[in-house]
Amino acid sequence: MTKARLMQGNQACAEGALAAGVRFFGGYPITPSTEVAEILAERLPELGGKFIQMEDEIASMGAVCGAALTGVKALTATSGPGFSLKQELIGYASIAEIPVVIVNVQRLGPSTGKPTSPGQGDVMQARWGSHGDRGVIALSPASVRECFDITVKAVNFSEKLRTPVILLLDEVIGHMRERVELPEADEIEIINRKLPTVPPSEYQAYKPDADRIPAMASFGSGYYYHVTGLVHNYQGQPTQANNLTAELIERLHTKIDNARDELTLYTEHYLDDAEVLVISYGGSARAAIAAVKAAREQGIKAGLLKLITIWPFPGSIVQQAAVKAKKVIVPEMNYGQLAGEIERYVGQDKVVSVTRVDGELFKLEEILTPIVTAAGGAK
């Protein structure tokens, strides 16, 4: 029988990582993500895993990349400034196809900002923060239970596609507590990386299979290959060949694009007859659903599309949801980062960006007011 627990979002994230098979954490304490590290520091040794606090966020990212190459599932957790420091090695993990999960519990503002206040200002950094062109997966839970479930998904996606996956929490979600009932171990889908089926003499670490994903041998298992941040051939050796360069860079995108249906996570609320559509994610979505329910009580046909997958951006889902809507309200705790992306798919005239950048969560009225205005303008 499943036992109900009072659990914090960061705690659920840590427990989700353990349930998914994560056995290595490398990180550096930073508000508001520190509880993820604290919990894993205690829990990992109990399960035969390893925890290491590095001297900074750059070293932390290097540590999880190295651990992942040995065959272990690895995760790190940070917030805005640390996320910035990790970006070069996130790009390294992308081109070297190293499966790791980066948890970013977002806070307000650039630089040190307001460390204990919520924000969603790293949405575009998650997509474009590391230089170069590559596919990106970024997920954003909106409840404590989702923190658990989506962390499991993040680990699975990373292992299956041999790519870094970013988990975008925010301070509200990371620090709030809710009653949750977690699934039993046998109810959780676990995906492990694809191992080579050929002998070491025939192994090519970066030769893709039909699904565009190469099998991944663990360091120390008798298989040799070279790992580099340079463009490389199937053996991992640097190359200047234009055809291999184009093939590699294209594949960093296509292996994710081909899995788009599986990667696209979202929930729908009152969309069947919605004339005013709200699109939100993370902590902002909690106020958004309350505002939609309040609008319904006033006779306004409002609905919510709650995005969990931010990248790759679910453009077709957004377009489909917005077809019947006269206005699309986009509340987010930044200066309108995702609103601009939504405009690309539904049109600038249709989108109303609702922002809050003072370090507080939205109040219901701040989202209800533009819903009411949009409904009035539609009549």
C-alpha cells in the first residue's frame, strides 16, 4: 500500500533521481537547490552510490561527465550562477554524447540576484546557453509529485538518447511541500543506456544505429574509445572531414527530433471549448490553473495548456491548442521569454505576455484580469 508523505519539491527530485537509478552526484551547494545535494549526500552511500562536493560548478559538471562515462547514472544540481558556469561542459556532454542530468532550481535575476526568490529566467539559457548548435531537452515540473516523476523521465531521456537533460525547477516548486503518494518501484519505468553488442575489436563508440543513437560502452569494461569535445569520427578521434562534421551536428538534433512525441509532456485543462487559452509552466502554472477555474466560475470559457517539456518546444501542441482561442495569455516569472517562442507559432497579435519579475509568485488576480479583459475584447 502506497504511503502518503509530506515532501518538498527538492526532496522529491532527489528521490526521483534515486528511483531512476542515479548513483553519482557531483555538485556544489547553491540556493535554492542545496537540498537536492544534502539529501543525496545522505542517501547515495546507503545505496552504494557516490557523492562528491567539488570546488566549484565547473568541476562539478566535469565530475558527472566523467562518472557517466564509467557507466553510472549521474546528476548534478545548481541554480542560476552555477548553471552559467556549467554551460561549456554541457556543450561538451552534448557533442561527446554523455548522458547526464542537470537540475537548475531557478531564482530571480542575473548574477547573484535574489537567491531565495523564485524566477524563471533561465528558459532561454537552457536552450541557447552553451555555444554551438545542438538539440536540447529541458523539462519543467509544476508540483512536488511532478518533481519526482519528471526527474525519472529526465534520467530516462538522458540515458536513452545519450544526451544531457536539463530539469528546470523554480524556487517555489523546489521549496514548497505537498502531500504526495509516490509510486512503488515496480510501477516506475526505468530506461538504461544501450550497451554494445559487438566485441571490443569491432566497437565504434559514435557509429549510430538505425535510431541515430550509438551504443555506449562503459570505461573500464574492456572497450576502448576516445572522448573529445572536437568534432570526431566514429572512433571518437578528431576529424576535419566535412561529411562527418555535418553528419555529427545533424545527428545531435535529429536523435532528439525523432523522439519528439515521446519527449513532449504536457497537461490540458478545460481546453475543449476554451476561447481564452492560458499557456504556462512550472510555478507560474499553479496560479494559472487557479485563475482559469475562477474565470470559469464567471462564465468565461478559459483553458490552460500546462507545458512540462519546454525544449524541444512543443510547437504543434501549442498551435493545436490555440486554434479556437481568440487570445493566448502567457504568465511567466521572467520578462516574457517563452511568450516570444509562442508568438512564432500562433502569431504576435494573439499573445498576451503577463510577467512578474519581483521575486514573488503570481497572485490569482494577476492572471485572471488579463483573462477577463481578453474575454471582453472577444465578444
